[in-house]
Amino acid sequence: MGTNRIKLAATLFAVALACGGYAAGSSAAAPRRAAAKRSADARTVYSQHCASCHGEDGDARTEKGELYGATDFTSKKWWDKEHPSDARLRRAISAGKRGGMPAFGKRLSAAEVSALATYLRGFKGR
Ligand code: HEC
């Protein structure tokens, strides 16, 4: 009787631990999954809308990129010289720039523009 109660308590404790662990695990994994999804989305959007000029690898070594003189995002020199803020990157993407950078403000959501601005930083020094 006494041992049964202990066994029951132990089982309940194990179940509680398992549930707690599972809940803690999933709540920690959710933001990670969301971040992974955001970067996957940014990569897709980049491939669809930007890579034709800025290159799949960000180095702008494409026919159109060379024709227009698109910014090479792998250039550490460019990042170090310009120190572009997120706001500047988002503005360039949304409103475009003279000299061949198209405006994407009507084609992309604010979240996509923002994700792209972050994604571009990943090319630096590659
Ligand atoms: C038709 C070619 C073309 C496409 C497509 C294109 N760009 Fe550009 N982009 C350019 C050119 C050219 C420049 C350089 C403009 C300048 O500095 O005057 C530029 C510059 C930029 C800059 C630098 C702005 C700055 O502040 O100096 C950013 C950021 C940028 N592009 C992001 C993107 C993103 C993100 C996409 C896709 C959504 C994209 N571009 C698509 C041609 C393009």
C-alpha cells in the first residue's frame, strides 16, 4: 500500500516532468522555427525579386547587375564605408533608387522588406 502510493507519486512526478519538459521545449522552439521561416522566406523573396541584379550570392555578378551597377552586398568595403541603417535599406527596397534600383514597396509587404534588409547583411564578407 505504502509502496504503491510512492510508485503512483513517482509516476505522476515523471509525467509532470515530461509534460513540463515538453511544454518548455516547444515554447523555446517556436521562436526558433519562426526565425528559420522568416529567413527561408527572405531567401525566396530575394531569389524571386533581387537575385537577377544583385546575384543569388549577393555579389551582383549578373548581366543586369553589371549593366546597372547594382550594389555588391558581399563587399565588406561597401558595408564599412556606408554603414547603412536598417531604415536606409528598407527605404531603398521600398522606394527604389535612381540608377536602376526598382521600388518594391507595392509588391512586397513591410514584413518582407524588413526581412530582406536583415537578409542582405548576411552577404557581407562572403
Ligand atoms: C533591376 C535591377 C535590380 C533589382 C531587381 C534589384 N536591385 Fe537593388 N539595386 C540596383 C542598383 C542598380 C542599385 C544601386 C543604386 C544606386 O546606388 O544608385 C541597387 C541598390 C540597392 C541597395 C543599396 C541602397 C543604398 O542605400 O545604397 C539595396 C539595399 C538594394 N538594392 C536592395 C535590393 C533588394 C532587397 C532587391 C529585391 C527586392 C533589389 N535590390 C532588387 C538594382 C536592382
